[in-house]
Amino acid sequence: IITKAFLHNEEIVTHVYVRDTENIILMSSFHNINFGDKKIRSESNKYLHWKDIRLFKSMGLNYYDFGGLNMEKLPGISKFKINFGGSTPLWYSYVIESGIFFY
């Protein structure tokens, strides 16, 4: 699933997710670095996460994985994630990809 936030038809932030029937995992979050107002970029990211959470709840998904916490290396991002509430289970998520086969 790909979600995006726009302002006046200009893309500000994009989120890319992988999901199954009950869970959704944030794989990447992209910011338009050419959009000059950092405050609007930051607020757009928060707003998009909030909209995403509401969308995923309406889809019946039970678990929203932000991708982990690291208070030493990424304190700002970790605090941002914690501010949304929820629990912080100790587990690992991974995606098994099929390879590209050449014949």
C-alpha cells in the first residue's frame, strides 16, 4: 500500500507499506526535500501517519508496525513513534521475497 500527502497538488510525503490479512508494516517514508517548508513537511508526515492508522483500522488490520525504536541513534524518530501510543513488543519483522530467475 502506498499513501501520499499533498499540498496544492505538490507531493510532500509518501509512505510505503507491506501488509497481510491482519498486520501492516511501514517499509519506507519519503519526504520531498524540494518542498522548502520543513515544518509543513514534518506536520504532513504526522498527519499522513494518523490518516494511515485510521485507514488501516477501517480495513480491519490489527497491528501497525512503525519499524522499531532506537533511542540512542534515532531519539527524535523513536519519540515520534512512541507519541502515537500503542505497545512496543520485542520481535522482528521480515519479508521473504522471491528471487528473480533467469532461464
